[in-house]
Amino acid sequence: MRLGILFIYLSMGPFYASAAFALEDRLVVNSRTLAEDDFLRGNTTAGTPVTLSGNLSGPEGVNKLPVVILLHGTDGPGSGAVWAWERFLNSIDIATLSLDSYTGRSLTQASTDQSLFGQFTQIYDAYRAADALADHPKIDTTRIALMGFSRGGNAALYSAMTRFQKTFGPSKGRIVAHLPFYPACNFQLVGELEVADAPIREFHGTDDDWTPAAPCRSYIDRLAAAGEDATMTEYKGAIHAFDSPRNPARFTDSDNQTSRNCMRTEVDGKLLNAATGRPFSYSDACVEFGPSSQYNDAAATAAQAAVKAFLEEVFGRN
């Protein structure tokens, strides 16, 4: 999914009736770019500092707002899913921080070369964004949720892991919910069943050929069996980016990469290709090209209703 298609969905008109926004700020987030092995090994002094920013918006006339941090996919900060959820959540009195993890790193997209952006980079970014929100007078940082899409969904999901939160997690803001949308779950990480005391709600299309649903179903089922508050909602016939009005027709880009057939296993702080036992690379034979995406109105509408009910329960009403 490339940024060049941005004007297609903008020209379609509003996804729903938009709210009046009294809160509209650019928030600066000081983060770091860590190598995957440094992150997995918990090396807190590694990496290169980077200054990120995000669009903070919210409804008119409401103070101490709960907030959802929105994490884009490899298509970049112009993500149609981020655009749509920002407006929907603001319309139900929830603030959003649409975090841009790319511009500060001189990236526009990584769909065609996913090696440009680390698997766990957005987890660290999300933690730092939660801290950055703590100083904003209109935000209630005891009520923060993480919602991410595709690669951003990976961050929304695996940021719940206890080992990552203990090492890198926010010191000010409190993350109370995780909402990953169609993440890649074909990972075997050390301690993956040990997660924080915050509910996980995963959403996926059954026919997703970019990040298939089956590995996520397996992971969520194992979390639930371990006693964690984790559920997965699947939408029959929906594919990748089903909640993004950016692609009203099925869209396939032969240059986009998918690691759908790659299982990655963590060993001694490195991600290995489980089939070869060697460090995983996007040049591995399991990496393919040409996955699809398409907006699905029925699935998107159902997901909105489910998220609204869930966040009303987690956040409580203002």
C-alpha cells in the first residue's frame, strides 16, 4: 500500500459525520531507533535518538480525555486506517495521538522493503508516546490504549508483553488496553504468554493474505488458555486493511513484501528463520510479494461498534 494512493480515499468524502475538534496539537515524542537484537536483549543504552511527532486531536468541550495511540503500518503515516479511526474515536469523545514513526527517520513507506524498519521499533515509540502525553493538561494518562494496524498492529499486540514493559515501558502514562488490527503473529518470542494486566482485543479478516489470521488465532488462544484477557474477532471474507477506505476496490501491489510464510523464532536475542535456523532476512525464500488489501464496509462498521463498546468499558464514560 503506497502513499501515492492517498488522494483516492480523501476524495471519497467523510467516513462518517466528523466531530468538532477543540484539541488539535502536534506532540513531540523523543524516541530511539534500536536494532532488533538490542531491543530483544533489553539493552537500554543502545540505539540512536530520534525526534518523532504525532497529531493529537480530540472532541470539543471535554477535559481529561482518555486517549488511543494510533500506530500506522508499513504504508506510513498517511495510512487510511489511521485517518478513519482518528475521526471515529474523536466522534465518540476519545482523543487520539496519530504517531508518525517514519518522517523523523527519513522514511515514507516500508511496504516494498520491510527491512528498512525494525520489527519492534514501534513498541519503543509507543511507550515513549505514552510518556510524552503525560504532560498534556487535557489528557488523562491513566487511560491510554494502543491501537495499531498491520506492522503497527504488531506493536499494539507485543507491547503487552511483560518483559518489554519492564525494560522499556512508560514511566508516566498507563496503558490499559491493546487493540491490534491484522498484525503478523508468526513469531515465537521468549515470554510471549506473560503479558501485562490489560485486555487484548485483536481484529482480523479471515481471508487476509498479507498477515494471515491463523497464527494470530493460535497466539490469542494460547494467551486465553493461560488465563489472560485476550480475544480475537474475525470478519468473514475480509482481507488486509478492511477498515481503511483508502482501497474501495481490491488492491494488489506486486512490489509489496509479505512474510506470511515465515515463522520467526527468538533465540539468544535474535530472530531466526525457524525453517533454516539462520537469522531471519527479508531476502529469505519464505518472503513473497503481491499481497492484497481492500476496504470492507460491513467489517469496518462491526469493528467500530466492537471497539466503541470495549473502550466504553475500559475507559468508563467521561
